[in-house]
Amino acid sequence: MKFSKIQTIEKILIIRLSSMGDVLLSTMLPRILRKQYPSARIDIAVARQFSEIFIFNPYISNLFEYDKNASLKENKENLLKIATGKYDLIIDLQRNFRSFHLRWGLGKHVRKIKKNRLNKLSLVYFKRAIKSIEPIPLVYLKAAGVIDDGMPLELWLPNEKQAVYVRKKTYSQETKQVIALAPGAHHATKRWQPEKFAELSEKIFSNYKYDIILLGGVADKEICGRVKNIAQCPITDYSGASSIIETAKLLDSATLLITNDTGVSHISAVRQIPVITIFGSTTPDFGFSPFRVQSQIIEKQISCRPCTHIGRSSCPKKHFDCMNLITVDDVFIKVNEILSLLISASK
């Protein structure tokens, strides 16, 4: 049902439980809903480990933290305490059994995301999409039935809650520049080799003398440690960040991020830090590229790719050409392109 057919919109619930990248890609929606319905109550349900993405967002009325360790019944009971009656509209961006159970009986009207599973399967098994795939943030807006405002994603930090949100980093030759590297990823087939990240660090430092920092969560400590130990140049290792907000604050100091296809690339996008993303077993064709930020994609078009839409623990073909064929020079060329544009724009 279209919004235009709903007589009154006073209470809205958005459900986008996981993962980090998916939640970040949904951050346009509260802003656009608030513009369209300035007096409405806008609640959002999100997995507890990703709730900080919305905790300082001024467009949200109530934040429900979904506990994956609790039962479906417990989560529903806890949401009922917040809901205080039915919502005029529920926007289900998760569309699985958990989100169905959570929203059942709570919404007068429900709009659900179209997951386009056939497109994903076609890409993985036949290496071509059945139809054109839109960027995921626009898929979310379409599910909600709202109009794109042309603005980027958002992640509000504590000191920005009462301020106007402006995230546009400017390059200054008088300021020490920082290049951030994020060599980690949950799945092995999404990781460019640590040795190459180390060599890239040396090349950047040799040519630009910029500070180099490593970013990542607790699970990325080992990989970041390897990069730092191999590289023959100064590197500061900030991996082991315990929160998304902490990573965002570190990224704010950076001129450019170089990362694998992980959630960190989307943190860079929401903070408007230029980003180079290295794709291995996955592909931007799934719609998960960095959104509305200055960016470059590094990938090799080989016949077996993509072999998955989320990543694998190892290469099913045993050659891992999707990452092995990406050279340090391939990435460094893109580094030069972005830095040249930033330097030119600053003059």
C-alpha cells in the first residue's frame, strides 16, 4: 500500500536488525521520513550490537535494541513496552522470520523490502543479473515508499546530536594527511593479502610521507599486526576498536581509506571520507558499493566471480585469483587518482 493511501501517519516503526553494513546503508531513511512526516513518532528496531549507529540520530524517537541472545517472545514483549499501541506504518527492511514475529499484530500497514533473491542467485551461479540491481540504500527507500533526497548516508556522533550534520572533509596542504587501511574482513575470500597491504603502505609513505594508520575490530588485530610487522615504514595500529563510533572517530582524521569489501567501507561513506574498496569473491553488482562518497573500486573480472554474495572461508577453485591478481600497483594507481583530485580541489 502506498503512503498516499494511508490517511494518518503518526507512528512509524523501521525494522533493520543486521548486519553492520546493511544497517549503515539504511541511515538515509529516518532523515527522509522526518522530512515527510515532521511530527510523526519514528521508532527503529536494530540488533543491539549495531544500535550505536542510530543512538545519536536526532530523527529517531525511540530505539529498540533487538537481543539475538534472547527468545523471540522476550524481544516481542520488550518491543511492546516501547510501542504503546499499534504503529500506523511498519517498514520491514529485514524481512525474515525474526522481523515477521517482531512486527506481527503491531502495524496497521506494513511495507516490506524486496530481497531480489533470484538476482543474487543468478549472479552467483550464472554470473549475470536477471535485471538491473539498484544501490541498496535506494532499495530501502523504495520499500518505504519515499522519495530520494539526493543526500548521503549518515552516522551521527555524540557531539553532533544538537548541531547541523555537515560531513565534508576538506584537503589542506598545511595539515598532516592520514591514510587509513582496513585489511580485515570476516570471510577469508574478501581479504586482500596482508603482505600487499604492507607493500602498499611502503609505497604510499615513500611517495607522500603521509601518516598511515590501521583500522579494524577485535577480530582484525592479528591481520593488522601482520601488516605492521611486515611493512618497512612507520604505521600506527588502531585495530581492536570495540565500537562503530570509535572507528568513525578514527576515520574522521583520515584523508583516504583503503579497505576490503567490509562494513568499514560504509562507515567511511557515512562520514564522507574518500574510500578505495577491494573486491574479491564478491562484487559491487550486489548493490553494496560505498554510497554517495568519492570512491574507487578495485576488482578483477574473472569467470568464476562472484562465487558468493557474502564471502567464503576459502576459494572453491583453490586459485584465489580474484585477490591474487590484484597488484599493489593496481591499488596505488587509484590512490594517486583520488589524492590528485583532492590536492587539485584544495588549490
